[in-house]
Amino acid sequence: MADYRIFKRKIYSKMLQWKREHHGETALLIKGARRVGKSTIAEEFARREYKSHIVVDFADAPTTVWEAVQNISDRDYFFTQLQFIYGIKLYERKSVIIFDEIQKSPETRQAIKYLVKDHRYDYIETGSLLSIKKNTQNIVIPSEETRLTMYPMDYEEFRWALGDTATVQLLGDAFRGRHSLGDAVTRKLMRDFRLYMLIGGMPQAVSIWLDTKNIVEVDAKKREIIELYLDDFLKIDPSGKASRLYTAIPSELTKKTSRYQITSVLGRSEGKDKIGELLRNLEDSLTVNFAHHVNDPNVGLPLNADYSQYKMFVGDTGLFITLAFWDKAFTENIIYQKLLSDKLCANLGYVYENVVAQMLVASGDRLFYHTWPSVTSNHNYEVDFILSRGGKICPIEVKSSGYKTHKSLDVFCEKYSSRIGERYLIYTKDMHKDGQTLLVPVCMTMHL
């Protein structure tokens, strides 16, 4: 069984655009969570688009590389040393040097300014946890970087991996034409989509599924990735609090409260500055997606966001499902069978909210939501996500079933009627129009 495959990824076209438009005037920085495929795509790009390339992996670099880095200000010496160390010849304006895990060598990242100015070669940096204090302390972050964020495989990339290049495009055509798909086709599409939710978009997990069709082995790989994340969190926060914030995401979402309640996870002993640093580090890891509350929902959502009130989602829903049952053996994880058979019980509906968050982020949207108290009862209304499209806002309510009720959405749209564009209920059945609300199967989310 192969350790990994080279999957088709959408970021490749953006990398190609960087090469064609910048002509070596900036370095390309690819940031993303661990194991999303940054190193693989960088090497594949270098292999296909350059005459030669050198990969300097700072996570496993020999002593001779670190000695060369100490003399990086002498470019002739530095380039000569790299060629001898790796046994690869570099060609002016036809070669690229990949600095993998660049966060482990802050001095190399700082030198990017001068390497780019030298203009002999192109440079690609890959890394995670790039803004953690210890990785930026005492260095000047270069402005000569074109930055791209790489996420887990989105649903279209997942379908490509399974050999299906048509479905997501056809879903887009149906969405734009407001065409229903029929119940039988929708059931089939939802079965396919639930497989994506179950496996997730981490390339190693997808590769194992393609090799084995064994969900137990996929689950083992996902647990390995989560352990890697937890180890990373412990390195940046030995107290273990960052790890606790991450592992508590499923339980916090289950509570259906209007925000992530950090005191229920860490207690009340943490100061505001410490909590702020923990949250910044989690956000920088790109393992989580934050949704912030909007106090006054309107175009220009960030201007009205309350950054002290937020929800957290796991960056990959496949990892989310494994994390939700972290304390159980695989055979006890009934969610796997229930997901595939569409018998997910109501209190597990947060899985759908997590995957919608993941899909919106992959499509380039920032996440915002809104809650407000009912004037006739003691409960709160909530719109799960709000998008900004043109001069209007588009509220979204997410259902984990085929229920077509959307009270919160209706009240929200009545309250802010002059600001509303499209209004969406994302659920598990066929596309349908209910008054002014468009009911959309969750597998179409990327087309909103």
C-alpha cells in the first residue's frame, strides 16, 4: 500500500499563476495545517514546472544544512553548499528551492528578502504555525512573500480522487439553474457526500480509503493525525490548555450554546491575555475554523463582528468525527454506521454544521453567525452562518435532516428585510423553494 498519492489540488493553478506573474520577484509561501499536502504539492509543482529543484526539509535537515544557513548572507557560498549537500545542480532562473517547514528556521525566512533580490532562483516556503511567537521572535517577516493557504481536500477534490470529475460541476449547474434533482438522485448524492464527511479531506486518509476501502484503517490514520496536532499544541503550550480547547470542540458544539464557552473547558483562572494567545495559536495552526458573532448583521460583516463571542469548528470534518469519539474504540463508534445509512440522531447534527463551515472556508468565505433573544419565549434564535454577496447578506440555517422548518431564518429575514439577498436552508434532501427560502442539499454548499 502506498504511503500517499499525488492528488489533483486546486492550489496548483494558483501556484502556476504566481510563477507566471511574479517571475521570481516574490517567494511563494504555502501555509496550512500539518498533513494537508503542502510538501507534496510543492514538490510536484517543482518537478513539473522547473528544470531542477532542491528540497530543504528543516524538520529533518542534516547538520551541514544548518551550517550553510549560518552563512546564508553569502549567497554564492550558500547556493554552492546546497548543491553539494543534495547532489543537485541549480540553473539560474530555471530552478526552485523549496524550504519545507520554514517555521523551524526563522533566520532562513528572514533571508527570503535577500534571496529574492538575488533573483537567481525561485523559492517556495511551506509551513504551519508560522506566526507563533517563538517562530517570529527577533526576525523581520519578509514582505516579499506571496501567501497561499492550503486546506484539506474540498468535496470536489475528494470526488476527483475517486475518479469522478463530473458530479460537483453538475451540482453547480443545477444550483445556478435552480433545478431539482429528484429524490432518488439526491439520496445517491447524499450517500456519496456522507462518505466524504466520514473520511474527510486529509490526503493520507483518502489514500488509505482508496487502497483498502477499510474505514478502520482510515480511522487509525485520522487518530494519528490528531495525535500529531496535540503534540504540536503541547510544544507551543506545555500546560495542555491549547490541546484541551481543541479536543473540546465537539462537546462545545453539542451544547448548542451561542458561543464556545472557554470557562467550561479551562475554568475561570485564565487571564484575558493568556486566553487570547491560546486562541491566536489555535487559529494560526489552521486546524480549526472560527466563526464570530455579528452584533449588527450587515454588508461588511467584519466591521460588526464581536471577536469575544465565537464558535470553533474542526478544520476537517473527518477528523471532527474521530475527535468526537476519541474516548471510544472504533467498533463503538456508531456514528460511522449512522452517517453512511443516514440515521444520524438529532444530537449529532453538529457534524453537518462543521462540514458546512469547512466548505464555506474552502470556498473563500470567512465565518460569521448571529443570535438574538426571542421576544415571546425564553429561547434564542440563531442563524448559523451569514455570507456577504454584493450589497446584501445571505443568512444560512443548517439542518441535519430533511426537516423544512426554518423559524430562525424567517424571523431573521423579517427583522433585517432590507439587507437580505438570498436565504438558504441547508439540509439533506432535494433542492426546493419554500416561499423566499431556497432549500439546498448540503452537497451543493460550495456553490452558494
